[in-house]
Amino acid sequence: MNKDSKKKPIVGVIMGSKSDWEIMKNCCETLKSFSINYDVRVISAHRTPKRLEKFIKECEKKNTKIIIAAAGGAAHLAGVTAALTTIPVLGVPIESVLKGIDSLLSTVQMPAGVPVATFAIGKAGAINSALFAVGILSRTYPDIHNKLKRYRLNFEKKVPKKPF
Ligand code: RP5
């Protein structure tokens, strides 16, 4: 990572409610394990729309590379974020009263033109969104690339060859 990116958050992590943190802390922990700077906030597209606009302006000014947006229910946070910026948006559907199926469909079913790369519901999606961000950043930052290669090699070591 270059000197500049060491100081600045290069990933923005937003979630619709404080209640999403239990899941999204897995995303932040994953970013942290790759020493990636992130800026994490509670921002709701419908409860705090002004906060969302302000955050996106800040991200553009700071040259944030990726925004990860998590929400549950009528989960429009990722889509509205993507509509307001050209920074790539990764969406994490959070479990809901409908088991997250509503969140998944609201996040993934973007009409053509404004994409949101959508991940699995819940913890797996939170972790994979971070790993996907790591993968994108690894094409620019060799130290992140090395860490990602080490992470993958660990699977080889950790997964038993036999099931018994
Ligand atoms: C969404 O509504 C949030 O992302 C959260 O997943 C869900 C419920 O929010 P709370 O009522 O717990 O604040 O906007």
C-alpha cells in the first residue's frame, strides 16, 4: 500500500442500523486483518438520507475505492448509494423477519444501469464483501496481494484431507 492510502480509509462500510453491526463487524474484522483502512458508519437511506449524501461526498473527496453497504428488509441502501456515486458498491443483505430474502432481492435486483455487486445474506456476505474488496485492491497494492495469497494458502493447510 502506498503512503497516501495508509492514512486514508480506502473502503467505506455503511449499514442501515446499529442492529446490523453484529453481522457487519465480521466485514470490518476481515478488512482489518488485511490492514485495510476503512471508515464505518450507520447510515440509512430512508432514516438519514442527508447523512448518506454527505458521506458519499466525503468518500469521493478522499478517493475511497469501494463502498460496502449493508441493510435489511426493504434494503435500498446499497442501490441508493450506487445511484449517487460511481464508486463501486458491494451490497450485503442482512437477515430480517423474512429471513433476509427481502433484503437479498432488494439489494441484488438492480435494474440495468446502476449495479450493486451483491453477496450472501448475513455473516458469509459480510466476510465475502470484505474479501472481494481485498481482491480488487490486491490488483493495485502488492502487499495486499501477498496477504491474500497467504490467506488462500491457509485453507490448504486448515482443511482436512479426510472427513474422519
Ligand atoms: C434496515 O432495517 C436496517 O439495515 C436493519 O437491517 C433493519 C432494521 O433496523 P432497526 O429497526 O433494527 O433499526 O434499515
